[in-house]
Amino acid sequence: MNYQIACIPGDGIGPEIVREARKTLDAVAARFGHTFTYTELLLGGAAIDRVGVPLPDETVSGAKSADAVLMGSIGGNTSTSPWYQLPPQLRPEAGLLGIRKALGLFANLRPAFLYKELAGACPLKDNLIEGGFDILIMRELTGGLYFGERNTVTENGIRKATDTLVYDENEIRRIAIKGFEIARKRRKKVTSVDKANVLDSSRLWRAVVNEVAKDYLDIELDHMLVDNAAMQLVRDPKQFDVVLTENMFGDILSDEASMITGSIGMLPSASLNETAFGLYEPSHGSAPDIAGMNKANPIATILSASMLLRYSLNLQTEADALDQAVEKVLQDGYRTGDIFSEGCQKVGTDEMGTLIAERI
Ligand code: IPM
Ligand code: MG
């Protein structure tokens, strides 16, 4: 089959990790007899530099006409990059939030899985991670604090900033349904994370999740306050299967979850709308400090490419082959710097991509 994949290399390490992910997709195409046709789209700082805005219209239309989008990362050093002298709506991150909204990508899946080969890189004690863990963070991606009204004013000489956290029941219901559906294909457990002891938006979240749960009596549901969830993730990560949560809590908890897998360089993500269409990107940022140095770990992006095969192209065998190639490369002892440990062989970004491609 022939598939159109839109690529957004973006900023920082983005271009090098997308290049390696494409290398592995090409190996999948060669082995399984597919053709992937790539188009390149501008987003974030790269778009600001070329056309003056972080999200050009052509990027939205180009993404919409593709079967799926593969993205690297966007943004620069917030203290030194000139992009952060621009008004907030013209900064790189505005492009990322804008494309999520424009494509209706409300469901963000972030799997945090402990490879046994990387157990040594996990900062938790051995007894806490024995047997590994396999968590799927289901983060709401187009609502909440990220998209509510915000402003900064000066009143009587005092500067005042406001951000608003808004959810309506439909936004909560559709992500809850996605969470329960995916739990059904996994270990049938949903932990819904909120701050219902303080926030109205969380009380509505909890009420709607409970309503949706009535259609999923085969799924075990519990509710957890976000501060407790942050603690439980490092106290007993094995208790979690699907973690269902709102936008900002999911942003924070997914970084925490990534760290206990050994490195944030391992965590992929899929952002989906109501259809099979999605945008796939690593959960990590653009790491401007190591950009272009061939040091970045491309595995999160390669695993994102695997999620693209699985969710948008419905190519399960191909996705399995890519996942297994990643596992094999770890078994064979190859590591980028972020996951390196004694006795392994340290490799750069491009070599890691090639080694994975060779194992498909
Ligand atoms: C992420 C990132 C983004 C977010 C930033 C770059 C706006 O941290 O994808 O987790 O907060 O969603
Ligand atoms: Mg984040």
C-alpha cells in the first residue's frame, strides 16, 4: 500500500530524530512492500524563521491531506532564543498548541513501559520495579488551562496574570470513552486523576467519568488526586494501567512517568482525533543544548512512528516488527548517552537509527 506521511522536523534535535524515524519507516516499507511518501511541513521556530508565524496555514492543510503526521519537537531555549522575545501567540509553542487544536487531536496517548534491559537506568529501587511496569497515560490535549482565556494586566500598579481552566462535559466524556476503550485492550483498569478536592473542573471530570464508567462495567475504575498520583508513580508504578487525566496534569505526570522508564528519550506519544488520523511525536522537548551533535536518543520518535503504523495506518504486524527491532537493539547492548550504562556500547543518533532499521 501507498501512504502519505507528513513530517514536521521542527526545532532543536527534531530534524535528526525525525530523520532516524524515517530511516526505520523505510526499512518497514522495504520489508513489508509498502510505499511511504513524505512531505515536510514547517512548525514552531523553524516556521517563524522561514515565514514569520509558528503555524503556517499550509502546515494545517498539508497535515490534513496526509494519512498521519510524524513530528520531531519544537521550541528553543526559553532564556536565550530570540523566539521568546516575540508575543506569546507568535512563539514556537503556540504553533504546537495550534496544530493540536486545528486537527482536533484531543486524545494524547503516552505509554510508559519499562524495558527490562533499561531497568538499571530507572532511578527507582529494584524491588519497586521488579517484573516491570506498563502504564498508558491518556492525556486530554485540547482543553483545560492550555486553551482557556488568559491575560496579563496591570491594576493600580500591580501586575496580575490570569489563566482559566475550562472543561465542558462533552470534552470530558469523549476522552473518558477513549480511556475506557483502550483499557479494554489492556489490563482493564482506569485510574482517573483529578484534583476534585479543590477544583470545580475536576469535580465535573469525576462525575462524567463515573457516568461513562456505567457503560464499561468490565473495567475497574478508581479516582486519584493528582498530588497522590505523582507520589504513587514513584512509590508503586505497577499499580497503574491506564491513567486518564486532563491536559496539564497529563503533561506533568507524563514527564514523571518517562523518567522512571530510564529516560525521557524513550517515551513516544500519539495524539488522535475522533478518526484514525493522528500526530505522532516524542513526549520530550527539542533539547536545544544537544541539537545537531548526534547525541539525541531517537527511540521515542521511532516508537512514535510505530504508534503511527498501529493507530493511523492499522499496520499491526509492521508496528510489532518495529517495536521488536527497538527491543532487539537494546538487548544487543546499544545505548545512546542518556540510557548508557557500564558494559554497553555507546552510539550516536544516526547509528541508533541504522541499527534499529537493520533489525526490522
Ligand atoms: C508536551 C510539551 C508541550 C505541552 C509544550 C512544548 C507546549 O511539554 O508535549 O508535553 O506542554 O504539551
Ligand atoms: Mg510536556
